[in-house]
Amino acid sequence: MPTPPGNLPDRLNDLELLFTHLQRSVQDLDDVSLDREKRVSRLESQFKNLNTRLSNLGHALKQPPTDPKDEKPPHY
């Protein structure tokens, strides 16, 4: 159904407003997405660091205990 000529400028204005609103929404979502990506990267880095530290601690605990006779007394 053709649009009456008088309504065309109003419809165009409404479409422009909707387009502007959608652009803003897309930008907001993009900002949130980038923020989440940075957060995930930081968390992955922290996880790797903690995993390495935990692994090193596990290796240290698996080492055979030292013989007390081989240790120097505390006053040395």
C-alpha cells in the first residue's frame, strides 16, 4: 500500500531516529563485549599463573624429605 505523501517525511524521521537508537545500542554492546574479552584474558593469565604455582608447589611437596642429620642446626 503506497504511503500518503504527507506522511513520508514523518516516516523518514522515525526511521532515522530508530537507526540512531540502534547504532547506539550496537556501540554499547560492542563496548561490553570488548570489556568482557579483556576480563577473560586477565582471568586466563591469572589462571595460568596460579596453575604454574600450584604445579611447582606439588613438585616441591613430592621431593623426598631431607634427613635431619644433614641439616645444619638453627644456630649456624
